[in-house]
Amino acid sequence: MTRRELAHWARQPAQVAVNLAFPVMLLLMFGYLMGGGRGVSGSYVDYLIPGMLALTMAFGLEGTMIAVTQDLDKGVIDRFRSMPMADGAVLVGRSAADMLQSALVLAVLSGVGYALGWRVHGGLGGFCAAMGLLLLFRFAMLWIGIHLALVAGKPEMVQAVQILVWPVGFLSNALAAPHSMPDWLGTAVERNPLSHTASAVRDLFGGGPVDTGHVWAAVAWPLALLAVFFPLAVRRFGRLSK
């Protein structure tokens, strides 16, 4: 199933290019056109790049969501059911392909950040741990997206569902410090799972003291979301594909 999705990349390279270009465009836009960052002390680039890496892991889910609904809508799943595979194999294969693309996006965005002057001070261990947290967060968001796509049922409904991701992404500390916001808003932002991931990643990249509370939250939140949405998505897919 993963090889099948990767074969789609070769036939549709434009889609891969767009998925890589979009986060780069956002980074340059926020870094140059809207740079400054409310409430951020020190270099805004050092604050922005980890936040943008985390923000990018929350966005771009619609490709996987549309692919899952199209497989159901076009009857492709009927052919797969004649093969010796579990109900969730199609979803796992699609999510594996998405994770490969997400790793590529992280690599490209890190390279652009390096060109903008961002540097990793936490060593190789801190860098790898930060990337692991980012991919874990992406994996959890991906399964939420897959479940919502299955609930939506039709490819044309996915865009409306995808809009739900935007409040999660921008109501976070990815672009600005929570203490610069109104108290009620800053409190909500600090409790956002994306904010915990962004904060943990900043600490790991920075090389200074690491707030273990942020790190544990950045691990616990995605695992909790996976424990809920992974079985929900597989169970619903099994019912819809019968």
C-alpha cells in the first residue's frame, strides 16, 4: 500500500512540489513580510523556525484525506478486499507515504531556515529528538484527518473539514508568544497540543535547559490522540469498505 502511494508521486510530481513549496512560502512570508513576533525576545528566526516546523506538521492533511475518500468513492477498495490484508492496511500504507513526505518537508524547511540564519545548538541528539516529536505530532494529526475524512465521506467535503485544522494551527505559540496575548487567549494557546510540541522543539534545538514538562506533553498528547482516532478510523474504514 505504501509503494502504491509512492507510485502516485511519480505520476503527479506537481502535487509533491506544491506540498513542498507551500510551507516554504509560509516561512518566508512570516519571516520577512510579517516578521517581528509579538512578545518574542531575542532572534525571531530562532523562535519562528521551530514554530513553523510544528505548524507545517498540522497542515497539508487534505492530500491523504482526499486519497482515502477517493479510494472509497471509486470502488478501489473492493479490489483490495479480495487480497489477504487487514482492513487497516490501506490506511496505514497511505499514512506511511504521508510520513515520508512530511520528513522531506522538514528537511527542506530546515534547509531554508538555515539559509535565513537559523542554527541548531542542541547537538545531533537534540536535533533528532526534536524531529521525532514533530513526526509524532504529524502522525497523530494524520489519523485525526483520516477519521474526519471517513466521516465526511466524499472528496468534495474534505476541504470543509480541513478548515477545522486552521484554528488549531494558528491558536498556538508557533508565531507569537502567549504572554503577549490577552490572558484568556494566552491560556488557551498554552494548552494547545501544537504549542507543547513547538515549545519542546525550541528547547531541544536551542541547546539550553529543556523544560521536561513540554517534552512529556509533546509525547503524551499525540499518543492520547492516536489511542482515540487510530482505532476509530480503522473501525469506520472497515464498515465503509464492506
